[in-house]
Amino acid sequence: MKIKALYISGRQTVMVPLLEFLLIWIGLPVLVFSLLGWKVSGWVIFLGFIGSLILAFAVCVKTYGLVMNFAKEKYGTLSFENDYIEYQIGRRKGKIDLKKPHDVKICAGSSGLGKPSAQINFRQTGLIIHLYKAMREEVLDVFSEPYFVEELSILPEEGLWGFKLLADDSEQKKFFFTMLESLWKNREKNTYFQSYAHYPWYQKPNPAFEYIKVIKTDSMTIEEKEFIDTLLAKFVDKLDDSYVRTTPDYLVGWAYKSLKSTWTGMPDYYCIMPIGHVSVEVSLPMPDWKPFIIGQLVMETLHSLGGSSRPYGPSLQDRKYLYIRGHDEHGKTLEMAFDWYELTHSLYEESQRFVRFVNRISIPLRFE
């Protein structure tokens, strides 16, 4: 089976907007401050980069449609036979044998702009095949793992390159679902699927209580210690270095508040949070202001006292947090925050599965 389909390149959807963004955000203020000989305070430089960041976002949003007009003038070919995929985009060619180990992610639901869409992402090669106007129910009828199939399916014109097939085209739709059937048949060869499969997705949580229990380490009872020891042996995630982990029934968090706990490695508190009665949410990257501001003030003070050229303090770093919301035994709302994984961390994808597992009760198995 062979088809010809529209291909939208990542050079236009990612590289050109990224280059445009960096030139405005970094290039513009560097040019201006260079012309001024960098004879400005650190705060002016900081505010300059904040201003150029806002300008870069605005310009990229305004010009993205124009960039996409150039990206839509390319076609490629796809062929599929006996679990074997071949593709060609210009001079670029590739082959994928689904009977051998592969790394594939599947999405079906709505795009970033709410349009129905599905996608198959062959992560080991960078090949992405989109099916515009595909319904999630159709995809789940073939690949019956709703917790594995993610709901957000970004389209090429929204920034994710790839072949764009149309569900209105019977030949293209048949091609997409034929591949999907093969992926289901060979799912045990899919390393991405195997990383998902170690969570007990279909085991209903059965916690003994419905509220967040905070146990102080120094004063916990024998029964509480035995309960915690039991939980520590039941973790189903692979986040070995995290301050919060999950069992099939509970989240377990470690809280380090004192210097003693930092030195001994023993937390001040254990936080036991029943799955099904708490929600988890990952924050957007948030500036870690405290060390930045303190560092800048210290550097300014040393400069004013010593009269020497001004050194630079710590840079402004972004951090992510995992927010867990529930209530205590009296019904009072509680929100807890734990340091979480950045996009560049080797365990980032596992951390995404962790959040999806805890929140799985709210994941639609079928869209109404």
C-alpha cells in the first residue's frame, strides 16, 4: 500500500520560528548593550532581556502564519506492507520494521486549537504521521489502551512537523489505520509502550482513608512506621530520586524542613496522599527568584564597597513543581508542592507517566 501525502517540514515549524525568537530575545538586547559599551547596571540588562522576550513572543505569533505558508508546499511518499514502513521526503528515505523493537507514541483527541486529530510518532526516526479529523473513539477501537493514547494531538500547522493525512480521504485514512493495527499487534516490541505498561492502570485505587495524612517522623507510632514501611516497598514508578512517589493506592511524599533532616537524610514528615482523592498538576517553569535577588544584592554591595568592576551573581533559574491538592482529616483544603523534573532530565517522560497514572480517573476512556 503506497500513498502520496502533504509533508510539513520541521525547519519551518520549529527551526525558523526558534531562530527568529532567539535573534529578537538575545540578539537585539546584546546589540543594543554592545553599542552602549555595556555601561549599564545589571538590573537594566535584566529588564532589557525581559522586554525583548515579550517582543520575541509577539513577533513570532504574528509571523507564524506567513512561515507556515512556505511550509505547505512539500509532498512525500509513504508505503506499508507486512508490518514494514518505508517513507521518502525529498532525498530523505527511511525504513521501519514494526516486527523489530521500535519506539512509538500515539495520540488521539484534540489539537492545541481543539481540532480532532490523531498522530503516530516514530520517535527513533523523527517520522510523525498525522491524521486530521480522526476521532479518538476510532483510534481506541483499534489500539485499545486509552491510558496510553494521549488526548492532545498537535497538528503540523500548530508546530509539530510531519505527514498530514486527511480522514476525509478514504485511502489515506485506511493507510493510517492499517499502520495502527500493526502497532497494536506488535505493541510488545514498542519500548515506549513497555515503559507505560509497568503501571497498574486498571487497578482501582483502594486507600484506607480519603484525606492527606501528615506524619511527623520524630513522633510516629509503631503502627504508622509499619504502614510507611509497607508503602515504601510498593512503589510502581521509576522515580528513584524523587521526593514524592506512588503506590497503587497512595502517593508518598518526603518533607525536609530542618537542617537535621538534611544532614541525616531522614525527613521531618511523611505525607501520605490517597489516590482518587487528590489531584496532581505540574507547574509551568517558574523563576527561582530568591537566590537570584540575594545574589544580585550581594554582588552590588561588594562592588560598592570594593570599587572594582562588578562581578555577576547567580543567573535566574527556572524550576518546576508538582502540586498535589486534597484535604486534611477535618476537610480543610491542602496544597503541597514538591520539586519536579525539567524537560531535559532523563526521567522527564517517566514523570509525565507518573502524573497521568495518578490523575487517570479523570482521563476519558471515550469522548462523549
